[in-house]
Amino acid sequence: MLPYKNLFIIDKNSPIAIFKQIATQFIRLIQEGKLLPGTALPSTRTLAFDLELHRKTIVAAYELLVSEDWVVSLLRKGFIVSPHLPIVKPRSYHSNRMAAYEADPGFQYKKLTDIIYPSSSSKKTDIVIDDGLPDIALLPTEAMFRQYKRTLDYPSLKRMSLGWDLEGTTNFKNALCGFLNQTRGIDIRTENLLTTRGAQMAIYVAASLIIQPGDKVIVSEPSYMFANMIFENFGAELIRVPVDDHGMCTHMVEELLIKHDIKLLYVIPHHHHPTTVTMSVERRNHLLKLIRDNKLAVIEDDYDYDCQFQYDPYLPLASGNHEGNIIYIGSLTKVLGTPFRLGYLIAAERFIHAAAKKRLLIDLRGDVFTEQVVSGLIESGDLTRLIQKANRLYRQRCHFLADLLTSQLGEVTEFKRPNGGMAVWLRFHPNVQLTKIIEKTSSKGLKISGSVYNQGSHAQYNAFRFGFASLHEEQLEKAVDILRTSINKLK
């Protein structure tokens, strides 16, 4: 409720009756957009107490407002601003007045580059092809409920409310550290681990400590667009290295290291975003040698390592001999789903201390509550069981989609079946106008929100990421059918 006692000025010496003064000031608040249509007004008793007036004065003010259609009286519910007023904008009533936030600010500020992230804008959406997100229906809800209930106990809440750990909650770091050592072969201690709200924050924090304006940063081409935006925001000059079926072309990285003073390398060895390819053993070994020889700072983005369809996946670069130069970044969001923003950053202890201080400036405590819940899932084994169950299902859905694409769209598309992850990099032939296809599918209830690369410098790819993990087989069939019929109608 608004602080009417401070907003209303009552002049008892004025020739205007007090109830009319109150009504006039209510009208002003409605005109200024501070009281929107449907907003409940204080009871006559409450407002009379706040303004130190007789209740009959407030009743008279409300009756006047009702008679002029500014306010509606609801039986047993009190008074509300009339819902039949137009959407309140100051210019609706005062043509010479502008609301404070309608004008552009008079001060200078940094304007970021527009995000070219095409997606359909279907009003009626039956199916969404996302960027490669997990199926939240697989979450062990009963196990999670138990962990939430345990965390909500007063002793647990009390412990969480007393101070904080600069680099993440102790329980979560201990549990996560053990999980990462067992699954990725990374020999780390909790001192090497910083928790963040998703991998995106981890990339931002790490890059902010390394990049200065004018520094050269090697990225892949194509690459994860939001990481590139971070680097460019810090003033980096991006040098792009192609990706083929074996991952980033490391021989070109070697040539660039000879020619230029490279400050940072950003690489996605597993299920490269957006192309989904996995870097070969030969290139991994070559890259590790380049890292050691050049003392090169590297951000290894391993956003969905846990989603593997084979029993002997390659270990991360960070598990190899890199002499502390790799900053390893991962996320549990790809396991638990987008509502859970949990990421982490692994690096040498001194770098972690610096990163923790940087994180402190943008996220004082982190998601302490969720960290406690997920630490319980790790310790109980529920997280591991979820990953195993999800991988079996995602592998099945991946193969099902691959067969559909081959049989239904084989003449106009190309793709390589990934060995893990949650999306297929679907490339369309140059004569297929992907932008028009997206518009056409939108009208049929299919929304494409996966990363689309068909504009600007990315026009040559004419491709998008077809996320399959969150869709069951009937939805995949329908999505491919809509794509096929949309393409045929545009021929």
C-alpha cells in the first residue's frame, strides 16, 4: 500500500472541503500512473486512521470518486480503482507532462551491441525447439522435496543466515568437488572451486580478471555468441578460428600464437556450441602443448559434460597437464534445468581468491539455499542417478530425431549425429530461406528458440540448434513434420 499519509497534503484552512481534497489527490495519483486500474484502495477505517481524520470524511471522498467513475465499490471487498479506465499514461490526462522514465537519461552510458538471436514469435505455441535444454519432467521431485524440507529446518536456515563463505557454501563445495573429481578426473581441492549462478557468470568473472581493452582473444568460428559478447564488452579484439568435424583447428591457433600477443583462448572441446562437435584426441594433445609452451590463459567451457552417450568420453582438457593455465567452467543447470542457476569455476587457488572477490561485487552471497539442496542430491546419489537416467533417454531421443531428419528433411538439410549433449546442429541448404521457415513454422504453433545462425557474419551457416532433450518422440515427429511442410510451401 502506498504511504498515503506522506502523499496527501490536507489543508484544514482551505475553503475546499477536506473530502474533496482527498478525492482530488486520489485522482492525481491515478492520472500519474501511481494507482493503476484494479488497484485496491485502503479501507475507510485504515485511511482515516493514517490521515487522522474522521471516517465519515473518507467515506464522503470515496463516494465522490465512485460518482465520477474513478473508483468502484465492490461488495464485501472495499474500493478499487476503476478497471474500465484506459491504461494509465501521464499523457492520457496531462498533454504537457511526461513521466520520469519516459525520457531517455541525460547522462552518458555504455550501450551494448544488439543481440542477433532470431526466434519465431508464435502467439499460440504447441511445441518449442529450444537451444538444448533438459527435460525437467525427469527431476527426482520427491528426493528434491526431502532436501528442500531439510534445508528449510530452522537450524539449517539459521546457519545459512549467519555470514557467508566467500567462494561458495562449504557443504556444496565439498560435495561438488568430490563429484567433479570422480566424473572428470580433475584433481582439485575445494580451494580450487568457486560457485556461481550458472556458467555465464563464471565466464564473465574469469574474463573480467584477464581481459583489458585492446587484448586479443581467440574464439572459435562459429562460437557461443554470449561469451563473445562478454569478451567484446571488456574491449577485446576477437580472432576467430574455424571449427571442423574434429573441433577447433589447433594448427591455426599455433600460427596465431606466433604472430600475435594472445591474452586468452576460449574453447569448448565437448559438444561445441553451436556445432555440437567434440574435439579429437590429437587436437586436445596439441592444444595442451600450446598452452604449456605459451603459458596461455584458457577458459574451457564444459557446459554439458554430464550429458554423454558413450561410456568412455574424453576427459576435459583441465584433467590434463596444463600447468594451472586452464580455467575450467561448468554448470549443473544442464542437469537440473533452467530454473536452477548453478555453475562453477575451477582454477589455481590464487585465481579463485581473485575471482571470489570479483563475484562479491555482483553477487554478494550466491544462491545459498539452492546450493544446500543440491549438495544433498549429490551426497545421496540422486544427482548421479538423474544423469544416468537422462542420458539413456536423451540418447534415444537423439537417435530418433536423427532418423526423422534423414528421412523427412535429408534433401534440404545436413547434420552430424552428436555423441552427447542435448541438441543437433541442423544446417539448411543455401537455397532454403531459414528466416521465412521460422516465420512459417511460427504460424503453425512451432516456436524455434534455439540459437539461429543465418544473419550478418553468420549468414553462411544457415543453421540452428535443434534441441531434442526436452521433447518426447511425438513432439519431435510433429516438429519435423511442421518444418517439412513449411519448407515445401515455400518452394
